[in-house]
Amino acid sequence: REPTPPCGPRHSAGDGSASEMAAAPSAHTLRVCGIYRRALKTTFNWTVDRSAFIAEALELRQQFEANRNVKSSKLAEKLCADAEKQLEVWKHPDPYKLPWQFGSSKYMRYPNDGAGISKELCDIPEHLVDKYVELYYLPKVKNLPPV
């Protein structure tokens, strides 16, 4: 028995042949993967404990695996449509968001696209300018060495 040749572009002939290019996934495969991903995210939104989430995710995976070898396109379409309807039913009203995503805690922490806070907000009010100069500026000026 011959050993199998190494895979990947590093060991390929580099001629762009069909044998070295991976087949693109079908539209149905992409749709099922998207449904599975959304189902996992929805499960994560509803489950507070990590171990409970893992148990739910394993059960979800078993449901997907049970329908993996469906050959009928009509049945596959019906299963996908039912799953998408079920996702709409189970949609969480306040889904988990990563801190830097829109509407989360770190979003827009640096306003003005990173340019910082506007000058109008940073200016010292007129009635505090004298106090500021007295507390922060004059002590530094008094300790400067002579020129």
C-alpha cells in the first residue's frame, strides 16, 4: 500500500489543477451551517451556565446530525425552513453582545472616530480658569529653573 501524498499548497504541483483546489461548499451547506451557527448563538443567549450550554449544544448537534443524510431536496428545504421559523420563535429579546459591538459597553468608548473628545467638552469653564491656574499651573512655573 502506497502512503498518501501530503496535502496542501506547500506540497502541490502548483499548476492550478482541479485536484489541488478544494471544492466550494454548496448553497444548501452554507445555509445549514448558518442555521447551526445561529442556533448555537441563540442557545448561548438563553443559557447562563457554561456547562448547561455545552449540554444544550451537544443536544443541538445531535438534532443536526440526525438529519445529515437526508437525500430529498424537498425534505431538506422543509427542515431548513422549520429550523429558521424555530429560530425566530426562540430569538432572545436582549442577546449577548461582545463588549466592542454596537450597543455594548465598550462601543464608542473613543468618540469622534478616535479623534477624542471635542474641544468644547474639554475646555475649562470660565469661572474655574483662575482656580485651575492657581492650583495646577503656578506651582509648576515657580519651580522652573532660570533661563
